Amino acid sequence: MPELPEVETTRRGVAPHLEHRVVRTVVVRHRGLRWPVPRGLAKTLQGQRLNAVERRAKYLLFRFETGTLILHLGMSGHLRVVPADTAVAKHDHLDMVFEGDRCLRFNDPRRFGSVHWTRHDPLQHPLLENLGPEPLSGAFGGDYLFARSRKRRVAVKLFIMNANIVVGVGNIYASEALFLAGIRPGRAAGRVSRIEYERLDAAIRTVLQKAIAKGGTTLRDFTQPDGSTGYFSIHLNVYDRAGEPCRVCGGEIRHKVMGQRSTYWCAGCQV
């Protein structure tokens, strides 16, 4: 599933081509995504100027003159900017065609993505209003994590993957950040010290910033807007390396399923 770095990479990829352009038409081929695409979306958007493309957590916010289109890529969705006459491929569910013959095309094989329209503040939309702070923002930090974790018995990895605590720290990035911070993923969140949470804050920021700079992590379903894959995966220290030697201490990378997600760590480097 595309996580924060992949979604931010997508935002940066499409924004320069579409911002300040006017929508000519919208083509909805399949309304049956995770939630049905709003009826009348083509009529709503036709003739509107796109002022900005923003991101909140894993949602893309297309800010138009009279409202905001909220788009989630789901498990396998991706966006491309293509010429309007580009042949339609399987699973191309929605096109937004802008002036200048530029088409934003949404492809989603599994149809877990979603498209929503609101004329109100998108940050107050039911899908976004209860989300935690952005991990690269000033609202996030070691003190914040320490305060929110007190008396919490849940594993620290699951704690930082909870979108109500902090958004965008997906499975891969949680494993990598905990490795950099030297914290074992199964420890109870309430038993992690303030100093350790300060290290974890720095590690989360480092991992996410590097992933964004490298274009996201290469997953089976994720491609960037230009069709290429991300390549942060070549820099992974623990994720998907079970049984291999740790690049720091030489110990064996361990693996277990935690919260129905694969978890990787080094018993020598993480306590």
C-alpha cells in the first residue's frame, strides 16, 4: 500500500503539471471504488481551476475554487499525468482532463482507492478530522510521543503506526525507524523512555525524508507519476531481511508477525 512517502512523491510529481489549470472534463469509467465516486463529479469540476495539490496523511487534496477533491490511492492505486488522447488501460477508472491536453489518470486494480468531494474544510471531513499530526511537522516530537504513550501496553511499533497518534508511519518505515532508534518493536509503548522517544522522533523524520528524497519504497503495486518505481528499498536495514546479517552488528535479522503485519528487527541493536 502506498504510504506517506509514496503519496508525497505522487503529489510532487503531479502538482507542477496541473496547478492553476482549468478542468475541461472528467471521465468516470467505474464508480465502484471503496466508496462510490460522487455522482455529478464531472459537472461539478468542469470549468474549475485547480489552485493547489496538497497532502494530509495518505490523502491527496486537490483544492479547486469551490471545494476540494479528496483522493486516496488505496492498496494499489496510482496517478499519472498523460496526454488526453492516451489509450485507456485496464483499471483506468477516472480521468480529469485539464486545459493544455493534460490528463490526470487514476488507475486502481484492486479498487480500494476512493474519491470524495467536499465544499467544506477538507481537514474536517470524517476521513481526516481525527488523524494525528504529520510526522515531519512541528506538532510531532519526542515529548508528544512520550505523553501519548503513558500507560499504553500496546507494542511501540503498533503505537507509532496508529494514524490517530501520528500519520504516515507505515509498516516498512516503522520497522526502519525503530531500528535506527535502537528500540525493539515489541516493547510496550508505555515502557519507552522520553529520551528513547526523542531518538525515535529523529529516526522517523530521517527515514521518511530519505524515502521521499528517493521516491518512495519499491512495492509491487506502487509507481511514481512518471511510471517509474521508487527505489528507497535498496537502503532498508531490516525490513524483509529476515535471516540476513545486520549491517551494523552482524547479528541475524529477526522476523515475527505483529498486528497482522510482518515485523523485522535486530536483537543485537534493538533493546
